[in-house]
Amino acid sequence: MKIKKPDERMYVCEVDTAYQTNSGIEYRWKKVDVELTANTDRARCAYCAGSVKFHRKQKANGTADHVEHRSRQDSENCMGGHYFKGEHRRSQNPVE
Ligand SMILES: [Zn+2]
């Protein structure tokens, strides 16, 4: 099995998604491919629930669409983070 580098994990994120249920509309976090998702403020890291921002591919052979942690602290403490230090934990300021 190919081990994913931390940065590659950020090709997915979670988006607050509306579901129709018997008791009405309910919102739940859904894991999605960043590439297939429109930019939204209601997105969070799939691993630490930290706030993320969208980055879109700039050129043909450039970095694929992905999200990045807004907070350096989240990035250091999340297994998907660019600056991951090795100990994963949930964001101190999770997007709920
Ligand atoms: Zn994270």
C-alpha cells in the first residue's frame, strides 16, 4: 500500500451538507473530494475538523485542487497538515 504524504490527504475535506430526513432538513458533515466541491465557508479538515481554505489548481501540471489549514497550529497538529510535527490531535478551534 502506498503511504500518503500528509499533503495528499488534503485532497479531501468535509462539507456541511443538507440531508432531507423524515423530520425535515438536517445538516451533517460529509467527506468529499475537493476537486468535485465548490468553494464554501462551511468546510473543514476531514482529520482535525479545523478551518480550511480552498486552493485550486493553477496550471496543467500544478498541485491538484486541495485545502489548507487556515491555522498554523492546526497544520502542526494534524496528520494532513503541511507542517505536521508527528502527533495528531483534533483542532483547538474545530468548525462545528
Ligand atoms: Zn487537519
